Amino acid sequence: MTTIENNASGAHPEIDTRVLLSTLWLFATLNYAYCDIFTLFHSEDLKNFIAGKVGDMIINQDFLLTFAIVLEVPILLILLSRVLPFTFNRIANMGAGILMTIVQTGSLFSSGIPTKHYIFFSVIEISVTVFITILAIRWKQESTKLAA
């Protein structure tokens, strides 16, 4: 695996694309988690979660399983970005990036007026998954490094 190396000329170091993708998925996953944690501190949302209904969403076993499966995608990509062969890696990152962009964009507009923290985290999450998708699309097999 290629590591981050300092260029002797003092230029920016080069970063292995696999490491960069994995790190971006970790960043996205932490933002998803913290957004959900912060939501529990919002008393109105917490009351709705306890009541089992948030906006149009019914919080039941099926919802929670679906939510768990969707959130497993970015968690899984933290690992897969480092270990999959190039072609599968590129396809997985493009697909997951598109999926998570659609999911987050949909959730932002699906249940009434979002809270300020939800908008904040969503902008970051959507930006990161769009960047991941573009990075994966532009990734060439012969280039595993990007200038930082």
C-alpha cells in the first residue's frame, strides 16, 4: 500500500486514493453519528422518537433495520476502500457515494422543517458524498495517489 510521502521539493504530499476514500467515509460516518446524537438532545425530536413517530416516519423495527442497513454502507466503505481491487473499489465508492447523497438529500426534505443542526450536518454529509463520488469517477487505475 502506498503511504503518504513528503515530496523532497516541499510540495504537497501525495495521498493514496484508497486511504483518502477510506478517510472521507470515516469523516462522513462520524458526521452521521453526531447528527443523530445531537438530534436526541432536541427535546421535540426526542419526544417524537419516544412516541414512535417523527414527521411522517413511523419508528418501528422495520424502520430501524432499514436505517441500520443504510448506515452500514458508509461504515463498510471505510474498510472496503482500503482492501477492494481497483475496479470493484471504484464501483463501490461511486455507488455508495450516489446512494448516500440521495438518502441524505431525501432525509433533509422528507420530514417537515429540519433543525439548524440537521441542515448543518446534512450540508457537510452531502458535500462529502458528492466529493467521494467525483473522486471515484475520476480515479484512474495507474494513479493511486493524489496531490494533497
